[in-house]
Amino acid sequence: MSESWRKDSVYQDGSLNYGRLALYAIMIFVAIIWGAPFIWMFVTSIKPDNEVFSYPPTWWPDEPTLEFYTRLFESFPMMQWFRNSLIVATITTVLTLATNILAAYPLARMRFRGRKIVLLIILSTFLLPGEILLVPLFLGMIKFKLANTYFSIAVPAAANAFGVFLMTQFFLTIPVELEEAGRLDGCSRLGLLLRIFIPLSKPVIATVAIFTFVRSWNDFFWPLIISNTDATRTVPVGLAVFVGRGLSMRFGVIMASAAAATIPAVIFFLLLQRYFVRGISTTGLQG
Amino acid sequence: MSSPAPKKAKRATSSWISVKNDLIAYAFMAPYLFLFIVFLLLPAFVGVYASFTKWGIIGDPKWRGLKNYTKLLNSELFIESLQNTLYFVVLAAIPLIVLGFLLALLVNQKLRGRNIARAIVFLPHVVSVAAVGIIFKWILERSSGLLNYYLGLLGVNPPINWLGDPDSAMPAIAITTIWWTVNGNMIIYLAGLQDIPEDLYEAARIDGAGRWQEVRYVTIPMLLPVNAFVIPLTVIACWRVFGQVFVMTRGGPQGSTFTIAQYIYETAFVKFDMGVASAAGVILMLITLSFTVVQLRAMKVI
């Protein structure tokens, strides 16, 4: 162990440090509180029917079984919901990246008339509660016969300003010299963006991509109102509607559905943790 | 030598260049601005307009002036939803801010395993509200729920009917919300903590400050700019609470968790009374905007 770690031991100068011991105890308590619901969900989902309501609660089933998962996938179009979620989140993410990268470039790097006002209007929408948009978007989609399409679920989410803000901030930090060197080589604006800005901005692009994807994957209110068929319904809406179908006491199947929806997200998160942390800490926005 | 003619020509060229420059800039922004205007800006204005009209799911809007607003303010259900939401904001926003800060302090300590603790607290962030809602519905279940079992071991008897009792339903929704979203604030505060220069702490220590005095006189004042956005964003998010309620209680029992967003949902998408729902949306917007302005004023940010 390195020198810096020795300082962190609960033993200091040969005696027990109660302050540090307390901090470790609190940290372990915190980890249990935030970890236990996941474990409980998973354990419930692999219990046989007669063990779900066992009292006192048991943290591991006597006879683990995947029966609830079989029942879940037999009774509900989970795979269709997953496919819908995947398609919707992909459309939103690709559209967001393409339009945001293009918009961030002039906002960060060009002087043009109206720059300040465009930025101000875009940023002011951070404070706009989205509920005000639901009725007009809904009526618009109905009017143009777009309800229950991937388009109607996915595209409005790409209007969100968070990515533009994040990328504009990042583009501002790229050295002017690089841009000038590119210009001397005869690069057009678009060439500069493609050959200099995008390669240098990979981390921020990844952050926006992952953030947008998860936000879209988990979005609830808008997909709930704009899709009411299994052909386009996303996973969260499927789960909520499915719980609403009077299965309120079948916790085994319900926990299997929650686990099926959660496990991919958790794996995704564990692989890409640092991008989430960066996205939140640089913008304050939380998906 | 310098005649006015070339000068004029030069000015003409430069203004032509600047127009061209403007055009290029707007061409780059055009795809995004199109999405932004069609799916955000325009709907926001239409939403405000709709609040002054009678508008069903089909047919054209009819102007009603302020009637939707007077109807709302005289509606017991709407006033109740305002009160319920305010109650939720108090129950959830304060812990979300304070606990977010305390968790950030904790996982910023040099403790072994702090990265694992951070990751575990952060995990609920990627889980959809539908899954969170149903997991907590099970944990909070009256007779076989995990929470009541452990509370029972601590001597809480009889078991609390969390989601079935009007007194405990909103606190239960708040607990769920805190578990689900406190991690966002934790991460923001953590980034703020890591930006505080170590010299400041050293200076405080030289002046004889203890651990808590360091927090009080260095950490908290240095986090003021962080608070300036954590607080409004948290409070706005709490005013908008929807998914948890929709999945866990649908506004019940006895309307005790019926929030503004729930009111908007029922009015617009169950009763199809778009005008009244829009007016409720505008009131929600006015509440969150005025809160933000008052708060930023109080913090002397604006």
C-alpha cells in the first residue's frame, strides 16, 4: 500500500481512530441502503412462488428458479418493448449528436449576429418545466397522424438543449492555434469541425451520447401519453401499464420485470460510469 | 491618394463577408434550431395560448380568456394538488439537497472502498422510474415488505401501511425519490468539493480550525455557486414529480399524493380538457420560475 493509503487506515499512531471508524461505518450503512433494493429485487425475482412472501424475509431462496422470468416473457411482449426502447433511444441519440455538434460549432467559434440571443433562448429552456409542452406536442402529433410512431416518441427529445450547452462549453476550450493551422491548410468550416473539433471532443461526445441514450431509455411521461400500443410502447411504459393491469400482488413476476429492465442499464452504467459523472458534474443536469 | 471609392468597395465586401459568415453560422445551427423551434419553443408558446382556450382532442380552440384559470383556482381538486405538491417539495427537496451534500462529503473522504460506495449510490440513476416505483412498492408493502420487517425489529409496531395510509403515502413517495435521485446532487457537490483549493483548508488549519469549522468556514461558502444551481434544479424537479406517483399510488389513497403533474395528466389525457390542463401547466411554470428568481435573488446571483 502506498504512503497516502496508510494515512487512511483506522489505526493511526498505533491506536484506533474512532472518527475514521465511524466514517467507515457510515459508508457501509450508505452502501447497504442504496444496494439492498437491487439485491432484494433480484432475490425476489428468482424465488419460487411460495417463498416470495416468506416471513421473516430471506435473502436467498431455498430453491432458486427462473420461473418468473419464463412467465414474464410468455405473458408480456417484453422483447418487443426492449426493441422499441432500443430503436427510440438510438434515434434520439443519433439525432441529438448530429444536430448538437453542428450547432455548437458556430456558438463556440464564430462571431455572428444574434449569437447571444440564440444562446440565451436555448439556455433559458433549462428552467422550463416540460409539462407545458405535453399538450401542444400531443395535439400536434395527433393532427399529423404521428401518434404511436417511433418518430413521435423519439424526435421531440432531441430538442433538449443540454447537449448543445455541453458541447459549446467544450469547443470553447479547444486551442485557436489548431483551428488556424487547419485554415492555413485550406480547410473549410465543415472540414475544421470534422477533422479537428470532433476528434478532439470524443470524451464530451461520448458523455452526451450516453446521457441522451439513458435519458431516452428511461423517459416516462411523454412515451406514456404518445404510445398506447405494444408495437411502439417502451420498457418503462410497459412496466407501468403492466403493473396497472391488476397484477399488484404478483410481486415475483413484477420483480422479474423490474430486474429485466434494470440489469442491462446497470451493466451499461458499470462499463461507462465516468461519462455519467462528467455529464452531471459539468452541467448540473440529471437526465 | 486614398479616394473614397475603394473604401466604399472594401466596406461593401466586408459586410458581404459578414453576411456570408452569418449565413454559414445559421446553416450549421439550422438542423438543431429546427428541432428546437418545432418541438420546444413553438409548443411552449402554444401551451400558453391553449391555456386561454377551450380545446378538446379534435376541433379548433375557442378563446375563453381567463376562465380556465378561475376554474382552476376555484377547483378544490386543483388546490389540493398544489398543496400536495408543495408538501412533497418540502419533504423531498430539503433532504435531496442536504443529504446530497453530506454524501458528497462522505465519499470525498480518503476512505478505502469509497469508489465502490459512490458507484452503489449512483446506480439508481440509470434505473427508470417505472422500475424504481415497483421495487419500492414491494419494499414498502405492508405485511411482507422489507422496510416494515426491519422497522419491526427496531420496535416500530404495528407495521406502517406506507402506501395505503393518506398520512404516510407522500413521505413514502419522498423516500423513494430521495433514494432514486440524491446521487445527482451528490455528484455535483463532489465536483464542487474537488474544485476547492487545498490551500484554503491549510490556511484554515493554521488559524486553528477543526474539522467542522473547516466545513463551516471553507467548504460551505465555497460551494455557494454550486448551490445556486443545485437548489433551483432540485426544487423544479420536485414540483414536477410524476412517475413515482403514477406507478406507486396513482394519486391515492384519498387523493393524498395527487400532484400537479398528475392533475395535468388526468385533465389532458384522460378527460381531454386541453385548455384547463395547459392552464395548470402555466401555473406550474409560474411557480417554478418565481421560485428560481426569488432564490437566485436571495443568493445575490442575479
